[in-house]
Amino acid sequence: MADIIEVETTSSMESFLSWRGILAGAAAGSAVSLVLLSIGISAGLSLLSPWPGQSYTGFAASVAAAWALIATIGSFLVAGFVAARVRPRVADVPADEVEFRDGLQGLVAWAVCVLFAGVVAMGAGTAVLHAGSAVAKFSDRTASSPLAAIVSTMAAPPEGKPVTAVPMLTTEETRTIEGIFLKSFGHDGLAASDRTFVANIIAAKAGIPVSEAQTRVDTAYTDAVAALDKAKKATELSGLLTGLALLIGLVAAWYGGVRGGSSRDNNTLARIGFSRF
């Protein structure tokens, strides 16, 4: 006696988006992404070491980028497949329309995953900012900006003079110099009056001639501009790669939805092939 399999169908007049399928796909894709990223982080850390000659930073960065792309494609494939596979079959609809709706089901699952990840990232960023504010409030030696390390080197004592554990520059002086540097970024450089003002502070604190202090100021300002430019380029590259990865994930989710719908309609095993491409 042959087994009879009942397949749930819906009318073509009903909404062709199944939110239970979308949520199921988003949950499955997010879980797969978390697992793959955890594996990638562990593998990446194994390539880094604080010991000289035992760290493969360049190779680790390449592996991290490749694995992030693999994790993105794999997780969104799963999200699209599950979202369409769970969606009820629609009766009296042409095959190409069914395929489009399955792909759209995967696309919406992709959108839910992206929005959820954005909310989590925003929440984590807010928590970090609050924690940083709390630490800064109770520590007057907390650096007011990433420029603090560069600014503090200007007040280093000259050769032959002992280095003390007490900072040469006070917190207020450090913030003042940082503000002068930040104000000049993106303009014609450090103004002569600002350069002289900062040099006088450094000369008095380090016990060096003003001319030497001006040289230190010029060097520190150049280093600060270079550091800012490097951070800007890194942020640009990170944003570009993230956007490209998400767009590739969109295609993967759409394709996963199409394959999931095909598996649902043909009662086949959950296989994702690339014979069409």
C-alpha cells in the first residue's frame, strides 16, 4: 500500500508570503551564521600569537575575509531554503510565479536577518558607549580620544633625563592639544598660532627649547593625520566589504528560496545544487 502524503496548499488569492516560514528561515540562518562565525574566530585566533615569528597576521586576515564570505553565503542559503520550504504550496499558480514567490520568500528572510543583526549591533554599540562613559567618568586619566597616545609622546623628557610614572601633560592639557589637532583636520593644516601655543606647552613640560618642541609638534601632527587617514580608509573598506557581502547574501537567499520551493513541490530531499548556473 503506497504512502499518502498530504501537502498543505493555499489559494492563489491569499498572501503568498508565509511569515512563519520567514521567521523559521531567519532563525535557522542566524543560528548557522553564529556557528560558522564562532568556528572562524577560533581558527583565526589560532593563526595569531604574541610570540615573535609565530603570528601569521596577513594570512589570518585573508582567511577571515574568505571565511566571512563563506559564512554569509551559507547562512543566507539556509535561511532562504528553510523559509521557502516551510511555505505552503500555492494552487493554480504558474510555475514561474511560484518560483518568483519562493525567491521573494528567501529575500524577506534575508531582510529579517539583516535587520535583526543591525538591531543587535546597535544595542551592543550603545552598551559599549555607556560602559566607556562610566569608565571615563570615574577615571581622570582616561584618554579623551585616540590621539592621546600621540599627544603624550610630545612631552617625553629629553635624553638623559629620567622618566617618571607621572604624566608630563595633565588631562586638561592633553584635551586642549587634541582639540587643536582635531579642529585643524581637513583644513589647511595646523595654524601658526596653534603650533606656537602647543609648542610652548610642550617646551615648558618637557624642559626643551621651543624650536625642538615645534619639531615635535610637527611630527606628532603628521602622525595624527596619518592615523586618522588610515582609520578612515579602514572604515571605508569595512563598509564596502560588508555591503558587498550582504548583496551576495541576498542572491544566496533568493537562490535558496527557489531551491527550497522546488524541494517542497517535488517532495525531494533537502539538496542545494548549482546545475542551473
